[in-house]
Amino acid sequence: MKLFSEEVVGQLNGKAADLAHRIKNKEAIIGVVGLGYVGMPIALEYCKKGYSCIGVDVVEEKVNSLNNGINFIEDLKDEEVAQAVSDGLLKASTDYQALTEADIIFIAVPTPFNANKDPDISYIINAGERISEFLSPGQLIILKSTTFPGTTESYLIPVLEKSGLRTGEDYYIAFSPERVDPGNKVFHTGNTPIVAGGINETSTILASYANNQIIEKVYMVSNPKIAELEKLLENIFRSVNIALVNELAILCERMGGINVWEVVEAASTKPFGFMKFTPGPGVGGHCIPIDPYYLSWLAREYDFETKFITLAANVNESMPYHVVNHVIREVAKQPVALRDARILIMGVSFKKNVRDLRHSPAEAIMLRLFEEGIENVDYSDPWAPEYQAVNRTFYSVDLNEEKLASYNCVILVTDHDDFDLDFIVKHSAHIVDTRNMTKEISHGREKITLLGYTEPKTKYVMEH
């Protein structure tokens, strides 16, 4: 692996050299398939650098909004999107034929898993099939969607070659994974280093050169499989470490008298050899809940079981159950039948201060509550006025003293800065805090159950 430098562009010749020339002179037209939280920032960054961009998406509402200069991605600035459209640099279509004008095509489509937690790369395959209908000599295809090793070579390329063009000779292809962190105010598309791995050296150089126009640092790796697996490693690394502190949190509760949050803070004082992760009600977003299963699915093909990775995923998926057990115990102390208990969930976004609801722990907690017979469940979240979960539509409730007092238990799930924690603690009957959000609150501690801490316990020894 090495950091891309423009010096290697001099090695190119023929159609590849022509494309590099167009990239350098900002004559290359950029195509983006999938106008979501990955595709839209890519398109906008190129527009800000003076490139013309064509976005393709199957959702007509998105396409119409974008063509009217309306931004629908919260991390992007409304005025920048409107300006790109007004300047004629950014346009969108539902028709893949529009990509015949593009020199470079980024594929940034969803990669979920199915009910059996097997990878679903149908969006990638469908995009590849449509692109192949209009694929032209000299085009560069860059897959951004997170997926398992071998997707680019074993699944996407065979579809693209239906065009009759030869991979690596007539057209070029590489995998360069996204590294978008919704809500991050420091790192964004432009300043987050990425990697690129092409089907051959020419593809790698072209993909790196194209990315380098909008991204400061691009690292070249040997092939697409390396790039595909490193992306999974990034997210599985987080999954494993979150599982570690989640398990430690449960142990601290069992032992009593040890606050896992203070333990983590204490360990964080070490300036080397430790990276801070905190416990919580479960993991959310598009990557961490999904990526471990992408790799474990692939491993089975090689008669290998990813025991450690799968165990971590199982620990994280068990946390909503653990949270609901806390709720049930607290409701049991009150003069109300479980089926009549009223529960309020604070925050349904998967992380703080974002509107992204994908795979939020809130939905898993709702499901567990319903399974236990508790169906009087509401939520409040200033970032999500409406929430589709467990086959229902919920609407965020406005809070006041009387409303808060009507709930038997309030669960703090997402640590939004907008929440008035002092007010919530003061007027709630009981609180289950899954994020240590109430750490600065001095009053009402007796009605707070903190994930990862219980009061000191007397240990009894069984006599034999």
C-alpha cells in the first residue's frame, strides 16, 4: 500500500491517459448512482471543484427535489446544493441512460442483509446491469458500497462485461469504500483519507487520481478484495470493542459498586495502547450491525467460523433485551400491571444529533417491550418527528411536566444535546439511562437506573 502521487499518472497511456487528461482539466463528467448519504456528498464535492455531475436514483422524489435545488442530506449545506444546481453543474435522473455522458461512475447503493442475515447485494447487481447497457470504452467504474471481499470481481464485473467490453482494457474498475460518519463536524468526504484497489494497476491509478480531486489522501492497495475487506475490518473493529465494554457493563452491574463509565474514563487516561469505547443500548446505523454478518457469511464458504466476530455481534444484539429487563424490574416495583405500563423512549436516531434512523437500538427496544406485553410505548426525539418501527407509525411527543409524569419509565436511548436532562429527571417516575447522560445530574439519583452500574451488594456464600 502506498499514498497516491500524481507521478504515477505518467505511466498511463491510450484511453487511460485520455481519461487522466480529462480529469486533470476538469473536463471529466462524474456520474453517481445512489443519491444517499454516500453518493450525494461525492457529487457535491466534485461540483465544488468545478466538475459536472449526473446523479441517478430510482427514487423519483429525490431526483425531483435535487433538480429543484433542494437538499435532503443533513450533513450537506442547503446553499451549496442549490448553488451547484443553479450553476448547471449538478443534475439528476431516474434514467441510467444519462450515464452515457459520464467518464467516471460511482456506485453508492445500499447493501443490507436479508432476514437470515445473509448479504443482499441485489442493489449492486441491479446497478451494474443497468450501467452495462450504456457502458462505453474508457469509462471508469468505482464501487463505494460496503460489501464482502470478492463482490467487485466475482459479481459486479461479470454483469458489466455483458456490455461486451473487456475489464481493465476497454473500461476500468476499482473498489474504494466510503468512510462517511453522519453528524461528524470534523471529518467529512473531503478530508477523510480513503483507499482504492483496482482490478489492475491502471484501474487503481485512475480511481486514485479521480478520488484525489476531492479527497486529500488516497492510499492505493493491491486489488479490490483488499479494499473490500479493510472496510469490513474498520467496522468490525468497532463492533468488537463496543461488545467488550457492553459485556463489562453487565459484569459491573452484577458485581455492584463498580461504575463501568468511570472504569472506561480511568482507562482512557493511558496515552497509548487503549482506545475509548463506551457501552450502550445496542449498535445502530448502516455499518456496525451489518458488516460482521457480511464477513461471517463469506467465511462459511471457506468452512471457517468467525467465532470472535460473531460473538461480538451477538453481545451487541443482546443489549436491547438487557435494557428492557431493567425496565421490567422497575415497573414491577410500581402499582401497575406490566401490560398497563406506559414507557417513553427518548431518542430514536441511531446516534446523537442526526436524523439517521437506520437500525436504531430504539426499534429493537420497542420490539422487546411489545413482546413482553407492554404496548403503551411512545417516543420523543426532536430529530425525528415520525418513526416507522415494528410495523407501526409513531409520532414524537412533546414533553411537559404532566406528560413526563404519566410514564412509568423513561428510557434514555439516544444522547441528543437537545434533551433537557434536568427537567426530564425532575418530572419522571423512573429513568433507565443507557448512555450515562445523567452523570451531571445530582438530584433524583434514586430514580435512575444506570446501564453499567448498581449499588454495592452484599455477597452471600452458600453453605454446604
